[in-house]
Amino acid sequence: MTTSINTPGPASEPGPVRPGRKLGPIASTVGSSHRAWLEPTREHYLASGHTLSDLSIRVPLAKSKLSELLRGVGHYPRWEVIHRLATELNIPGWPLYRLWKQAALDAGKSRDWVERSTEGTIALATARSGPPLEHDALRSMVEECYRLYAGAFLHDEALDAAVEDTFAILWLSFDDALASPDIRRYAWNILRATVQAKADHRDQRPLLGEAAFDTVALSAQTSLEGEAAQLAESLELFTAISRLPAAQLDVVVLRHMCGFSPEKVSDLLGIPIAAVRSDERHAERFLADTIELPHHTGGPTS
């Protein structure tokens, strides 16, 4: 997948005016896992006051190669280079390493290449210096809910990776998160983008995964005929749900698959409860116009 993982929030303050050529955009060929660490790294660079010229002395890397690295052009960079860059830009080592390693594997690099790339920096690469206290506090409150949402699209290792990547990206961009209008909304946008980047897609829409079929309605069926009928009905429903706008999709998944109350959904998404109810009404109207909705048996609320 090449879906971009962005971290929406307020527009960043303009960076220092730099002499020389402006850094170009990230290449369109850069995949989602590569973008996950490249975008916050670029943000740290743009806010740092450094130029490519003085960074190239400290890293060290030729200015042209450093520009390519920050645009995602050329060969995938070795960790020893990223480590030096992170040190100069004051970027937390552990979350950056986690995202760099995942992107390296996604780019087809072997585990042996990854290990060789960390020679001489492995202690820093694997050291888990703690994130900000506010980051830990938010994670303790929302992690299980995030896992339930991710489980509607992903399972097993992909589910675990999506949640871990979400908190790693949040850590890397935590200053922006704190400056955003609502940190819960900022974090949720990261989760959604991360999950959707890892989910299977059809017609550029994320597909609900196998876990979505583990519903109360399905488990209540006692006959094979009933199970087959419910499965066909659920397939039609889940296909229609995948076509909902992002905000409505989130609300439907959280309300009717995770079983959360409107108040809990409002808290997770960082939006007013009236917006939750409005999104739910619009989604139900769309689904009712698209298919014959199955009877919802309800789920646990929290």
C-alpha cells in the first residue's frame, strides 16, 4: 500500500528562513510505512533551523544525498545514517527506529541487512527511553479501544503493528499533537490512517477484515443455513459500510462493531456527541438506501 499516513492538526508555525534551495516534496512512490517516519523527520528538520549544508557536515552525508533522503528518493537509508540525523534533530530514537525497521522490511530489506545497518548504534536503536507522560497517559486510556477498532480491519500481527505504529508516530509528532485543538482527535487521525494503510482495499476503500464477521448476529445462528444467510447479508452490509465517508465509517465501526456508547465514541474521536449522532444518522440513512439493513442486536457499551 502507498496510502499516506498524515498527522492532521493545526498548520505548523513557519520554519526559519533558510538560505539555498527549498527542500522538495516527498516522492509519490514512497510507501506508507516509509512515510510514517519520513514525514515527522522532515517536520523536525524544517523546525530545527538547520540547513542541508550544515547537516551534511554533522551527519555526514553529501547535501544532495541528504536532500534525497528527506524526499524518499534513491536507496532506502541505513539506520546508522538515520541515527546520526536523529541525534542532530533531537528526534526520539526508539519510535523512529521501530518505524524505520518496519519500513525497511516492507521495502524488501532482509533482517540481516537491518541488523548490519544498526552496527555500532544498536544500543541506542533498541533503548526504550520513555515517551512524554501525557503520551503514556493517553495510551493507557485508549489503547484497548484502538485495538478493537483496528480489529475490524486487521488481525494478528498486522493489528498489533498498526497499534504500535500509531503510538510511535504520535510520539515522534507529540509537540504538534499538544499544539492541536484536541490531542484525542490528532491521535485518532493517526490511528485511522495507519489502519487503513495496512488494510486490504477495493476501489480505494478499506475492507472490513475477518474479525468483523465475529458479530453477535453471526454467533447467534444455530443452523448452517442460517449462518450462510447471515454471512451473505453481512458481506453486503460490510461492503456498503466500506463506502461510507471516513467520519461515518469510524462511528459505525465503533458503535455497531465495537459496541461503544455515543459518549464513548465522542471521547475517543475528540468530537462533540452531537457530531457522533449526526454521523450515525447519515450513515444509517445511506445504508438503508443501499441495502436492507439486518436487525442490530446490540453490543456492550462503555
